[in-house]
Amino acid sequence: MRSQARRYGRRPVPDDPSRHQLDALWGATQERLRASVPESTYRLWLEPLRVVGANADTLYLTAPEGIRAWAERRYSALIGEALVDSDSSIRQVAFAAGEAVGGEQLPDSVELNPSYTFDRFVIGNGNQLAHAAALAVAEAPSEAYNPLFLHGPPGLGKTHLLGAIANYLQTNAPGLSLRYTTAESFTNEFVGALRSTGAEAFKARYRDIDVLLIDDVQFLEGKPATEEEFFHTFNALYESGSQLVLSADRIPSELSTLASRLRDRFEWGLTVPVEPPNLATRLTVLRRLVQEAGVEIADSAALEELANRIDANVRQLHGALTRVIAHASLMARPLSTELIAEVIPRGRSAQATSVEEIQQRVAEGFGISRAELIGTSRAAKPLRARQVAIFLTRELTDLSLPQIGRLYGGRDHSTILNSLRRIEAGLGEDSELAEHVDGLRRAIHNPVEGSR
């Protein structure tokens, strides 16, 4: 059992007043930005921005690649005005993408979603144990379960729980050093280190920390060199008393192509399933989402109808609700059982839909070839078709963002996320796009009708 000092950081980080001041300044600036643009614009392009440092009168911000580039072009002046209104000596902004700021190198990492908290996680019969175990780990790292291994199909909340642990620790135990990443990012960083700076810096980065959270460890399968590195990283952290939290789409014993010594280590602690939500849980999720969106429901049976039609996972439930809300807004109709019946077809299970089928249907719908759809062209038509196909793939399958990226020409996580954000924003503002996407969705669910 670790000492109390260990719980709050093997290498305590002293309070940094400048960091607190920057966070306070950015919080005040965000409030001004939120009041000056539509809520959808703020959430899509401004809320994801993060402060990474300051130098003289310049505040440095970062965000996922697609969001960062757009925000820099469109909102730099607006952010600068909001900073001035905050009575700060900082008057302008610059955007960083891994470059040096104030003489320090910005680390590459998977960005934490601030909305992934324990308070926002809807607890049901299928995830109650996983939630309790994750909270126990967050409250007492290395004293509860080590490692904690969460498993289950995509879209059920594993990533949310890993993010909740990380966000909880950052707030309540800032002296702890932690790293949250995905197995794909771990692999990419390792390969990049071998090509450039060498493995020593990489090892120091991952082995000299208090908490490591890694999502989608099934991605390590079939990568012997990365498996070997992760094996030694796991051992080093475990032996030093650091907390490990892992997730995968299967139980460790079913990761058949992963080295047996890694599978064994994954089972040293607590292995917990995350299962599909039951009807009561799906209804709770929908009520919360509707409340947060400020949407009025025309009849009490509407949400139950939607919960009965989408029973695979929370991600698809959220996507279906977004689709219904967009139609209600564009068509000036109330969110009712009738509208849900029109928008959400009782076709084939979304889980049975193949990515190849989605790509083919979307390519046909835009009048291009499937090769153009997944290719590198940045022309308007292939680019828009690709974004729509990525959106429908996320909605109609259980694939993770990295998995989707690999099926669309090896694109990275941030590119896939940017495509999703663009289509989600467009559905609420562009009736022609909403109708086109809805027609493609019907064609995918009912291929016979779609080919007529």
C-alpha cells in the first residue's frame, strides 16, 4: 500500500501562480466568447481550445488540428478582443501545434475531453460495477485495483470512464503526474521516437509517471516491437507502484494475437465488463441530453420510442437524438413520436452495416467513385462526401475513431474528429445537407429501396 505522500505525487509539483492566473484568464475569456457567438459555434470551435502557456503579451492556445486551423483563421481577432475585455496584460493569441512556447517543448498527447466526468456518466445495470471501480481508482490510485481493465464493445462508455479518472485526478490530486492516451497514439509516438530522438526520451516520458491510462489496447495486436515496449513500460510502472488503467473491446484472454505475457498482466488486477444499456438507462441518457440541449418534447412517449429503436450503445443513441433534433429544427416540427418514426427507421441493425457498404452508398450519392471517397483529394465534392461517410460510419457502426481513420486512407484521430464536427454543425444549419444525409441513411438501411 502506498504512503499518503505517494497518493499526492511521487514528485510533488509546486503550485504555479502563473498557471492559475492563466486558467482564470482563459475561463473569463471563454465566458465572453460564449456570449458573443451562437452556442453551436462556441461548442464546435471555441470550447475545445486549451491554454498551453504565455509569453509577454501573447497567450498560446492549442486544439485538435482541424479545429485549431479553423479557429486561428476565423476567431483569432475575436479571442484577442475578449482578452482585452478581461483587463489582461495579454492582448493577443497564437496557436501552437507541438512547437516550442517560452523555450519549452509542448508534448504530443491525446486531448482530454472536459465533459468526461463521473457526474455526467449515466449509471445503469450494465456499467454500475465499472463506474464504481473507476471512481475507486480515481479516489485512491494504486490502492484500489491495479491494473483496472475495462472491456466491452465501442460506444458504451469506456473512454468516458478513463477520461473521468484523469479529469478527477487533475482536479483533486494535481501533484500526481499522469498520462492519458490511446494504444494507437502510444504506437505512433514510439515509432516516431525510434526515427528521430531515440527510445530513451520516450521511455522517460511513459515510465516516470504516477498514472497511465491507455484506451483501446487491442490496437497493440500484431505489432511485436510496440508490444515489447509496452510490456517493459507496464512492468516499470507496476513495480514502482504507479496506477494503470486499460480498456479494450474484448477481455484479455480474447486478445488472441497479443503476447500471452501481456494478457496475463492485464488480468493481475480487476477486469470489469461494460455492457449495453438497458431501456431505463437509455431513457435516462436521452432525458439528460434533451435537458442539456434545451429541447421541448411534444409527447411523453417520444423518448421511449427513440430508446426502443436504438438499443446498441449510447453513442448511437446520442447520434439518433441529434438527428431528430436537427429535423425538428429544420422542419419547424415538435419532437414527437411521429417525427421519430419518420427519421429513425426500423431497418437492419446498425451493427450489421459494413463500412464498405456505407462508403459505396455515399460515393454513389455524391456521384464519385469509392476510390475518390477514401483518397487524398481535397476538392469540394470528394471532401464533403468523405466527411459525410465518416459521420455515417461513426453513427452506424461500433468502430472507434482510430479504426475509422484507418479505413479512410489512414487518416488520424483529429482529422476524423474534425469531419464529425463539421457534419454535426452542418446538419443543424443546412437543410439540403440534412436531407441528403437522411436519404443516404435510408439507402444504407434499406438497400433495395435505395437502389430504385
